[in-house]
Amino acid sequence: MRVFGLLSLVFSLLFLAGCVTRTGNVGNLQSFSAPALEAKWIRDGEPIEFEEALWYPADGIEGLMDSEVYHVGEYKGTQVFIDKLDVRPYERLYTKYGKNQFRYFEKEKQP
């Protein structure tokens, strides 16, 4: 009787362990770290030089998930992104500001 009870317990634990395993893309989503403090050059309003143009930081922040942006490079040690749906010529560039928060940069307007 004890052997049957022990076997039942072992099979129950194995069954439950199989139920809690993760499947799919859980834990494998794209993720970028956010700086503790935004770079001084951004706060000072300095532009990003990207593809032979100047892109100036805006006062606005956009709510985007990491999976919605594409990393296109770095500028002065800061990661630079575009919206995954954007195509050239890009409308905006982004730097990560916080969790799901990206500061956007707009191209200098030509006269």
C-alpha cells in the first residue's frame, strides 16, 4: 500500500512539473536596458548625427515596447532605435528613456 502511495505521489509531482514548463517565446522577447539617467548630451539638446543628417531630441516620450523597435546603432554610447514599421527615409529616431519609454528625435528641417 505504501509503495502505491509513493508511486502516486511521484507521478503526480512529475505531471505537475510538466504543467509549469514554459513554452513558446516566453522569456525570449527582445529587451534593451534603460539608462539610470539620460545622457547629458540629450538633456542639453544636442543632435544625433545619423545618415548624414542631424536629429534633434524632442520633449516628447513615446510608449513603445522593446519588441516594437529596431536597434540601428549607437551614438556617444547611447543605443539608437527606429520604429520597426518605419522605412527610409525614417520619420523619427529613438533612445530608450525608461521601461517602454523612448525619447524621439526628429530630423532637422531643411529651409
